[in-house]
Amino acid sequence: MDTPSGHVPVMMAEVLESLKPAPGEVMLDGTAGGGGHAAAIRERLRPGGRLILLDRDRESLERLMARFGREGDVRYFHANFRDFDQALTEAGEDQIDGALLDVGLSSLQLAEPERGFSFDQPGPLDMRFDRSQTLTAETIVNRWPEERLAATFREYGDQPMAGRIARVIVEARRREPICRTDVLAQIVMRALPAAFRRREKIHPATRVFQAIRIAVNDELKSLDTFFDKIFDHLKPGGRVVVIAFHSGEDRIVKTRMREAASQGRVRLPFTKPMTPTPEEIEANPRSRSARLRVAQVLPSAG
Ligand SMILES: C[S@@+](CC[C@H](N)C(=O)[O-])C[C@H]1O[C@@H](n2cnc3c(N)ncnc32)[C@H](O)[C@@H]1O
């Protein structure tokens, strides 16, 4: 299923099945993006429901406003989902029935070369979800010490050749600053031995670009802070659904949900994450690494 925005929402059936939006309920979509999930959730909240949409990307949010309009059932916030509680207060809500996060970047952002997310389209090294933020990929690539770069590639990119890539980047930037996505992609390519490149199923720059994007946007911290607060804002029986695309993110989701379950606050309908069907992966290869986890606040909690 494609959306008018060009972003194909992942695991749509599984999201609806676990979030269970129903008429009159109040829900939060903390990563509204192209609005694919949001549109389906909104339909199911009618009549009487309310949907609160957040995105750090102002352009995405403006497109959503144009698409969904200014009807009273949808509220929009240009905000990080880690600050969702402030958005709820502003929207006059406190306790909600459900929250969805579909973390990472949208195909829309990937398709715009000037956003700098894509290694196969020449563009500036930017990668900020929120363009009012000062830290960019260019700063990280040109200023961070070699050890910090290596740790970033290892932790956020699961990159086995992290040290070697960091060393080659530092050598290259001594000659001239690295300012373009295609230049960085070539440097990474050259840093890797031919045998390693042949073995890898994905482009050698994929993991490095993912790692830099996670660092630019401080993505893991946002997820952790979200979990510090979300269970306090869900009604008894309320659901939280998170789709993660990276092992580090999924680890946080798993740990924080299990922790809440061990405190008797939530139940976890599934111990293992849900994954896309082979049909979905074939139709939308971007979905291949998606992991969906659900927690439901116990009726007696709170
Ligand atoms: C994978 S897309 C979401 C797609 C959406 N579910 C749909 O159906 O179109 C992720 C979106 O989350 C936004 N985002 C990423 N991290 C965020 C954060 N910490 N707070 C708010 N938005 C964030 C990105 O700007 C992007 O638009």
C-alpha cells in the first residue's frame, strides 16, 4: 500500500492489530512521517477520537497538515517524541489509549538528496531530522576524534570494520574537508578490503550512514527518554507499539518493555518481536529489518 506521500508504511496490519485503535479513543503517533499509519489510525478512531501527531521534521509535518487538514480531531506538533508529554499537555490530554513509534527515517527523507541521508545520491552531509538543530553529519565526520567515530560505527552501525573506516576518514579529512555524501561513500568503499566488500549483501556505506544518522539525531537517547515517561501517560489497557530498524534501538525497546512487565505495569502479548512477512519484504525491501514490539498497560495499574 502506498500513501500519497510516497512513503510505504511498514507492517500496517500488525500495527493496527496491536494498537487496536477504536472509536472515541485518543492516540499519539510520535513519528508521523508520511502519515501512512496515522491515516489508518485516524479512520479507526472515528467518531469522537483524537490523534496527536509529532515529527521532528518540519517539512514532513507541513505536508501532513496539508493532507489531513485543520479538523479538530488531529493536532500537530513539531517536536521530538521524547518530549511527547509536553505535546499532550498542550493538546489538553494527559492519559491516552495508545502510542505508536516507527523510528528512523522515511523514504521521503531518503529520496531528497539535499537532506544528505542517502549515500547513492550526491548531496551535502546533513542528516538532521530537525533542520533547526546545529549538529550535522558534516561536523561529526570532520570534527569527531578517530576513536569516537570508530565507536559510533561499531555501536550504531554494527560495522565490523569500524576502526579501519574511521582511520581512513581521518586521513582523508586531513587533505580536505569531507562535505558531500558521495565523497564519504567513496572513502568508505576504499577503506574496505575487496574480499569484505564482495561478502557484504548491502552497500558498504549503508551501515556507516545509518550510524552517523543515529548519532546526528541522538536517536537512542530519544527512545530511552520516551520510555521513562510513556507508561505514566497510558490509560489502563493502553497500548504502546514500537517499530525499530536497528538492533541497538530494538534492544532498548525490549529492555524497557520487559522492565515494565517485571514491575507488573504492563503485559507483553508477544515475547519475540513481530517481523514483516516475506511478501511485505519482497514488495518493500526497506521493511526487511523492522522489529515490532507491543506492551499493554495492565487494567489494574496506575
Ligand atoms: C519511518 S518514518 C515514519 C513513517 C510513518 N509511520 C508513516 O506511516 O508514514 C520516521 C519519521 O520519524 C521522524 N522522527 C525520527 N525520530 C524522531 C523523534 N525522535 N521525534 C519525532 N520524530 C522523529 C522522522 O523525521 C520521520 O519522519
